[in-house]
Amino acid sequence: MPHKAFAWFILPSALAMLLFIALPLVSIVIQSLYVEHPQVLEQVESCSPFGGCTMETRVDAQATAALREAEPLGRFNGLGTYLNRSHLATGEIAEILRSSDGFADSLRQIYQLPFYRALLFTLCYTFLVTPLGMLMGFWIALAVNRIPAMLKGPVIFVSLLPMIITPLIGSLVIYWMVNSRGILGSLLQWVTQDPTLSIAASGPLTWAMLFLYGIWIAAPFSFVVFYAGLQTVPQDTLESAMIDGANRWERVRFVIIPHLVPLATFVSLVQLMDNFRVLEPIIGFNAQARATSLSFSIYNDLQAENGQLFASAAATSLLTILFVIVLLFPVLIRTWRDFSRKGAH
Amino acid sequence: MSSTPSRPNHTLTIIATLFVLVWLVVAGFPFLWTTWGSFKVEADFFSRADWTNALSGVNTIRQTGGAFTLDGYEGAWIQNEFWRAGLNTAMVTVVVTLLSLVLGTLGGYALARSGYRYAFWILIIALVFRAMPHITLVSGYLVPFFELNIWGTLPTAIIVLVAINQPFTLWMLHSFFLSIPKDLDESAMVDGCTRFQAFREVIVPVMWPGIITTGLFSFLLAYNDFAVTAMLLRQENQTMIPKIASFLGSIESEGNVMFAVSSVVSATVPLFLLVMFFQRQIVGGLTAGAVKG
């Protein structure tokens, strides 16, 4: 296709992405370098009939509003926001490393810093839920492949539900069940014979619940893709493996799994991207006291009741995007190699 | 070799069937339970004393006179004007789906037919855009949108959702277009069509299955979005999902958690219907992406 025709066809789509994805990135970079104006303070002398006069410091609301109106970005702060306590916390970490006794202790102290707390949960969620969800999906696909054909349609229908459902709705539905007054929560109390047991009150249980929820919504996608892959497994390879004496497990290990590997790469890429942005479950499960993610920190900064923290949100956003790029890097390199090889001949 | 592999292994089939049954309960029961419970009062849905209350509806009968009640739905849809959020959602999802498809088919077609290196780079950039958490972009929108005074309105949210949808739509339609032979549009152009006529009269008609499948996923993306609509719409323009989120803060404290439950159930109904009618296309779309992408 000639360059000119290509340009006209791609123009609307490229314009949309440029204006609403690329430009906001620039806006994030700029915002992260500024910080909100502090409140304008004024000294007022207040006198009471018997107490005499004292100097008081008050917030000059009018002047503050005027200043914020005039310079909505705030004042220039350089990399200050990145290095402060709510983000990379370089000063705090240097202090922790200097004064702590032992490695475990310094790790525990670093975990108290909000950015590292969010980062740790996000990474744990991404790298636990992605493989476990795929494994679960693979098992379901193997099992569904064996059941009578007439059951397959309804089974696929029900299996799609957790994936298709709005994440916030899915997490609320589960949250109401595992709530200490809900059916699963009560069941858990009955099983452990501990009437005070509450998932929300325990850090490890909250994490486990969020991971299980993640697997619940992630498994169907892997299931559908792997199930479709199973339909195209070459039958003659399977048969020759049988003739050569491969047992059932060996056939799965040496014929089926290698056949599914390209699909698994695709699924893991999509799931890594989706799991890394985990936000809605934390809101749905009301879990922010026990677990926060990078996305949730940004959401929280933008929600802040008394003034949205744009600089803080922008700094976290930029750090998050850097992590996303690191995460994607192996894929990008591989795609690039494939493409160069294709271009070569 | 202990057993003849060609003989169907009944034990394994039984184990597989049992496993599938367990999975069906895990996947489906939460929705069944919540739907059932949405017709009860709070004391039954959250029955600390005895879970069978939720089945028999003891408190529902005592409070309302019947075993099922529409109180939750009435409170959400009428009292709290959930119908307004429903209308907004309908508007946003329909427009976003249509616009995404128009932009996506044009762009996807160009990417599939151009052999130049820059087409590859556009796809890679789209992949990186697809990977960025939506909330990171939202933090970039707010200040400019406040300054331009376009924050809070439905058109703004719609355009943003279309743009955020583009990377995915481009990838998916691009791979569908690749499966249509080049000869088709080239012969149309030999016959005297312009490039755009060939695209509209020859390619789009054979692309309908791909367009419908991509449209389903665009619909889902717009319908399921929380980050964009929650942050970019003002209260009266809210769609269903942010409305439900705002129920959580304001209503739970007043003891009307059943409003949230019934609106959650209401919001699952369109998704349920979607899967029911378009199961084949959804499954096909997921696997097409996997096989070709």
C-alpha cells in the first residue's frame, strides 16, 4: 500500500492514540515534576477581652485559591516527588539500611513504605496469578476435552462468566460471600471453629483471597485458548507416541504441551499485562488496609478528598509505566528478532 | 506398557467429569447465589445465625410478607436513580463500540496491507499502549481536562475510551484482515475501484464476522471499564460501574447494602445475555487472537 493511502487510513486511529495516550504521557511527565502549592499562610493578631493579644497563623483561603488558579500545575519541584517518602523514598531507605539490625529487619521496614508495599503486592499478584491461572485453565481444558460432547457447550458458557464479568462486580460478588456474615465466611468460621475469624482482618488471608479471586477470573481465558489448541493437536503424532509406548502423562508432556507452548506465550503476555494493572479487586474487597497495588495508589491519590495529589499520582504512574516496559521487554526483543529475520529473506 | 491406550479409560473420564463439575460450581455458583439473594432482605442475604435463612427467607417473610422482595431493586433503580446510570452506560458502550470499529477497521486494514517497516512499529507501539494500566493515563487526563473545561461529560469519556480501545482493536482487526487474501482488493482496484472503494465494497462485506467479534470485545472493554469512567464523569453522568462503586461508600453505611447487591445483579444481566447469544464469536475471537497474534 502506498504511503499516502496508508496515512489516510491510519490517520483517525493514530490521531486518537496520539491525543489520548501519547499526549497524556507527556502530561504525566510534566505533572510529576511539579508539586501542589502549599496553603498560603498569614499572621493574624487575635485579641480577646481578657486574654490579651496573640499572633495566630491562619490559612488564607482566598490567596491559596488565587495562587492555585494562576498556576494549576503548582511549583517546580524537580525530582523531589520521585524521591519523597511516598515514592522511591531514597532518604528513608538509606536511613533504614544504616540503622537496621539485619537483612530481614530492613526488608520489614522497607515494606512499611507505601510505594514498596504497593510494588510488592503488584509483583506477587502478577507473578502468582498469571502462572496459576494458566495452570488451572490448562487442567480445565484437559478435563473438558474428555467429557461427553453434549455437555461441552453449557460448560463453556458457565466458564466464560468469571472472565466476562466486570472486575468490580466480580469482586463484589465474591466479597459478599466471603464477608464474615456471608455464606463462605460463615463456612470458614464453622470449619475452623473460630467465630471471630474474618478474612478482611488478616493480612495473609486477604492476600490469599485476592490471589484466588485473580485465578478465578484469569483461568477461563487460558481455558478457552488451550481448549481450542487441544482440538488441533496432531492425531497422528499422538498415535505414534502411543505405539512407541508413551503413557498418558508422557503424551501430555511430550506431545500436547509442546503443541500448546506458542499459545501459552500469547496467554501469558495478555495475562501479565492485565494482572499488573490490578485495581478493582482491592476496591471491591475493600482491602486497601492490607493490600495496595500500584494502580490503587494512583487511584487513591486522584481520589483524595481534600485536594487531588496530581504530582504524586503522576510520579507513581511514570514508575508504573517503567515497570510495564521492563515487563514487556523480552516480548519486544523477540518480536523484533522475528521481524528482522522475516525482513532478511 | 500396562494398559492398552486405545481403550477409553473410564476412571479418567469420571475424574475429569467430577473436576469439571467442581469448576462449574466455582464459576457459576457465586452468580446464582447473589442473584437469589438480591430478592431477599439484608438480614437473610447476610445471615450470620443460619445460612439456610437465605434459602427460606425467614426475615424477608417477616419484614415484607413474601419470600421474595423487590425492595433492593426499587431502592436502587428508582430511589437512587440507577436507571440514569443504565442509560448513560447504554449510550457510552454503543457509541464507543461503533467509533472503535470505524477507526479500527480503517487502521487495521492499512496495517495489514502495508509491507513497510513503520506499520510494524505502529503495532509495537500499540502493544506498549495496550499494556499501560488505564489509571496511569487517567492521571494524565485530569489536569488538562480541568483546564479545557471538558471534564465530567459523556463525550469526553467516550472519546477517551475509544482511544484506549484502539491498540487492542487495531491488533485484532489487523490479524483478521491478514486472513483475507490480498488478491481480493487488488483485483477490485484493477477493475477500476479506488483504494477506499475496494475497502468499502469488497473487503468490509467479507469482514463482517471479524468486525462483529471485535465489536463484542470493544463493547466489553467499554462496559467493564472502571478507571476511566469513575474518574472522568461527574456524578449525574456516571455509568453503572462507578455508580455501584459510589453506592459502596454512601449506602453501605446506611444499612442499604441490598441496593448495591441488586444493582450488581442488574449490571450482570447484559453480560449474561451477551455470552448466551455470542458465545461462539467470543470463543472464536479469543482463539483467533491466540493463533494469529
